[in-house]
Amino acid sequence: MKIELKVPESLNEISLKQYQKYIDVVNNNTDEIFIAQKMIEIFCHVSLANVVKMKATSINELLAHFKAIFEVERKFTNRFTLEGIEYGFIPNMEEITFEEYVDIEANISDINKLQKALCVMYRPIKENKKDLYTIHDKDYGSKFDEVLRFCPLDIALSAQVFFYDLGMELLQAIPVYLKQKTKNLTISQWKDNSTPSGDGITQSLTYLEETLPSLTKLHGKDYSSALHY
């Protein structure tokens, strides 16, 4: 029996949702043959019943193919269109708010929550002029978190790495800035408030210093390591 497969040629043809389903299989099973079969089922849009009827050589060729496309270097994409809506990455990371950073950092490392980070980093474009654009605010963008589960996997994974590479230098500079800001508070500023104005700064500093290590885990992450064959 001839089995029709839709084999993705790149990660651009695999959605984040598909990868999340595959990772769920990996995390909940130890049978590598079953995991390999499920990978083909999920990535190639074919029933498991048909996968088990495939030749072993065909299975191995597909698994080698998937490993290869996961190892291709991914390029960051600052804007893309999904279901008729164009999304743009935060135009200026240096102007990212602390609230936006917290939301991204809380979800960026967990593949099952990555869409929640993506809807902060990528939001529908509000105004577009040649290479320049503005995006909607974070609250508006949060409506699209489930939609972004269907974004191409190469965009989702490269956004993780881009946030690390671009953000680490900025985030490491923030504690220095906050410490200096705290030092510069005058005695009168501390006395004039029942809650010292430095409390919020100190809390933000502590949060950043605690969360920076989680971002470093993204650096050099091997996404093909979950592929069993």
C-alpha cells in the first residue's frame, strides 16, 4: 500500500504546536520506536496506523531528514504573516518594559509556554512604512497567544536565541544601573515615603539577578537532541 506523506523540507513547514505535541510524547514515553513513529505522525500529518506499516529503511531516512533540518542554522525573522495578520518583533529592545521582560522570561524557556512569550515579542503591526513599523501594545498582543502556536517553528526557536543574544547584554547592565540608581537616592527621598522609593528598585534588581541564569540555558541549545532514532 502506498502511503502519502507530506514531508516538511524545513522547520518553516513545522508549527510550534506540532513540536510541542512531539515534545510531550518524548517527555511521557521511553519506547524510542514509538517516539520515532509519533514524530513521523506529527510532522508528516499521517496516521500512526500508516506509519507502522512503513519500511524500516523509510523510517530511518525520515528520521535522518528531521535531524538534518533541526541542525540547519536558523536566521532571526523580525516580521512574518500568519493567518492574514502581519506580526512584528518589538522594534527596539532597549525600550522593553519591565513587565514585558517578566512575561517573556517567565515563558521563553518552556517550549509548552513559548507562545505566551511570542505574543509579547511579536505583536500585530499597527503602522507600516517601508522597513519601519509600530506594533500594538502588550495587552492587545496577548489575545494572539494561541494563534502563535501555529507559527513556523524556525521563527519560534530563533526568537528564543535572539532574545538571549540581544537581551543578555542589556539585562546584565540593568543591575548595575539599578544599583547606581539606589545609591543616588537622597536621604530626603527615603524619608518622605512611608515605603522607601528604593524598595521597588531593589525588588526589580533581585528578580533580574535571579532570572538571568535561566536565560543562559537558551544559549547554544540543541533542539535536535530530542529527536530519537
